[in-house]
Amino acid sequence: MKAENCFFELVPKVVPADRETMIEIRSLFDHVHFTSERQYEVTYYPVEEISHQSSWPEQHRKRLKVVDGILRMSQYFEGEQEHVLSVEEIWGKNRRSVGEFRLYSAQPDLFGRKPYKGDIHMHSHRSDGRESPGYVAGCCRRIGLDFMALTDHRKYKPSLEAQQAYAGISTDLRIYPGEEVHPPNNPAHIINFGGSFSVNDLFEDKDRYQAEVDQIDQQLGPLPAGVNRYQYASCCWSFDKIRQGGGLGVFCHPYWFTGNRYSPSGALTSHLLETQPFDAYELLSGYDRQEVDSNTLQVARYYEERAKGNEMPIVGVSDAHGCETGSLFGWYYTIVFSTTLEHSNLITSIKDLFSVAVESIPGESARVYGPFRLVKYALFLLREILPQQDTLCLEEGRLMLAHVAGDSSAAKLLGNLSGRTAERLANLWA
């Protein structure tokens, strides 16, 4: 975290584009406070130099005085871009840099949304993970996630168990149901995020399942060479059932390399991408360092499809099989730009292309993938706003884990912290 963001707070940090807005910079600690005995000069830079209406001159400077310990400045912030305010303290002939403060101006469709971090593909010890469902949920909050879904293989009930672990407890992490769907005799893996019933359970009625898949098959017509008709029809059936339950159907890790080949086949993957029976594409999946080629291919394929005019909603997921293994958990996630954290709003926002996939491998710079304007915005948020959110979430996550471990005092302490992250975001938006 930058020193400026530790010692000072710029409010707001996200402002409406093409409007004049009053901003404030205030110190958080006595050892770095502003004093009325000195002057302060602010040099303003629109990062992309978009200044057609405001006529921003090169290195535009303003002299400001301190009022009640706060620097205030009114500025017209033009276009959708980042802005830098370089602040210097002046006394006599002396100058000292206070810091560089950054904010972002967004167009109305983006300004009205907040950034919410989530992971909707991970496992517990109810399938092939390591920890209990409640433990996984607590770990998700500990690393700064706002929403999550447990998606055990062929099992829906563990995700409900994660919810039940915090029943009656005030926690700001949204825990949604989910499962990893495995259609019979079909290599495709599918995530059911937030559906109201288990799709895996429907496979138990084999005759009905096969009859419904056959009906879809009969309506398909000719398919490209190499596409298995049953497998494609089975995928369509699965995504339809997920939507019937109000869930989001995600096409998982299409370039997973296993058994000396990609799974599913290249022909099936290509036809799924062309026809898009799914709701979202798993752009970043939980691949370890030695499997990075698979994510590289998934990203490259996404941009190639976009170049052809084939827009695709996207997510990034960890597919973690343990929270304390030192790998995968927290490495990949989604930022959804949504009006609220409600499940329906998250799904709508993803489908409306307001999400990005984030790769955050320890020791490496975070990388963001998705539509350009969202990538640009997300990089600002990851640097200027979300690190402080993560700090608040860390404390909540530890208390959630203490509650799961049987600490009777943790629930009350969690209640005392409820609403902090939402309040902070509200304060940082103009």
C-alpha cells in the first residue's frame, strides 16, 4: 500500500466524469498533519490528458490553504480516466513533497456500480478439498472477498452447509449456493453459481435426463466435424437447468491439459464458444504455476473471440482444493461491477459484461483481463481502494474462523464490524 494511502485520505476517490467535484485531502495521523501556517500547492494531471472542455494546461497548479486541517479543491474531471494530484508543502523558499493522490472519473453506467471481489469455484473436504465448508467461507473473507460459492464436485449440499455455518451471524460476506456439475459421459465441467436446486441430483433420474437430452439433440441439426452430439446437447441441457434455478452457468477450464490432451476436445470447446449456451466463460481458472499455459490459452481465445465480435461474460476463479496449501486459493478471482451484492444483481452485471478476471499470484504484479475500460479501472481500484478493503476483511475473516472453531464471543464481535466495508465504499464515491 502506498504511504499516501496509509497516512492520508482523499475523498472522494471515484467521481462522475465531465463534472466539477469538490475533493478533500485529510491527514489520518498527527505526525503528518496539514498546518495552517504553511501553504500547499497542488499540481493536477489528467493521466490520459483528456481535457477538451476543461482546457487543462500543462502542469496546472493551485495554491491551497488549510481549513480545519483539510485541503479542499474543486476541479472539473473530464472523461473516464485516472487523475493525479501532486501535493507539495511550501514555507518560505522551501518545498517538500507531501505525496501523489489519485482518483478516477467514471461515466454514469460505471460510476453507479461498486467493485465486488468474488470466487465462485472452489472445493471443501466434502469432495476433494481439505477444509470444511464453513472454514472455506471464513478464509474467503480473510483474503478480501465480498462473495463466494462453494462448488464441490457433484454436490450441492456442502454449499448450503457453508451458509448454515454462519446462520444467524452478522457477516458481510455473501455466501451463495453452488456446485460443480458433471454431466454423465461428458468431459465438460460446469459451475452452477447460485442456482436454487442441484443439477447433479437431476442425473439420478437417468431416463428423464436422457430423454430431455435426446430432444435437444434432435433440434440441433448438423454440427461441425469432431463435435460429439450427445456431449454438446448435454451441456445445453445443463446450462438450461442452471438458468431455470436462477443460477449462472459457467463453462469451466476449457484448456485444462489432462491425459495428454485438452479436456474437453477442441472441437467441442470451439462450438460452445461459437454458440454460447453458457452464461459465463471461465477466463482464468485455478491452474498452478507449471500449468500457466492453460490460462494463457484461455485468455488468448477470449480476445480472439472478442475480435470476431463474439462478446463473452467472464469470471476468474481459484478452483482451490484447500485454503492453506500455499497455492491457488486467492490467486484468481472475479471483480464484478454491480449496483449491489445481491445474487441477481451480480449475475445480471456479469451477463451485461461488467466483470473482469484477476490474476494475483504471490510475488507477481496483479494482472487484469477483460474489456479495456474495465481493466483500466480495475487496476486503479487494486492500487488505490481495494487494499484497504482487504485489511478490513482480514479482521472479519479471522472472526468468522473463530466462530467456526467454537469461539462464542466471535459472533458479537462480527456484529460490531458489520457494514464497515460497504460504508467505506459509499464514502469514497462522490
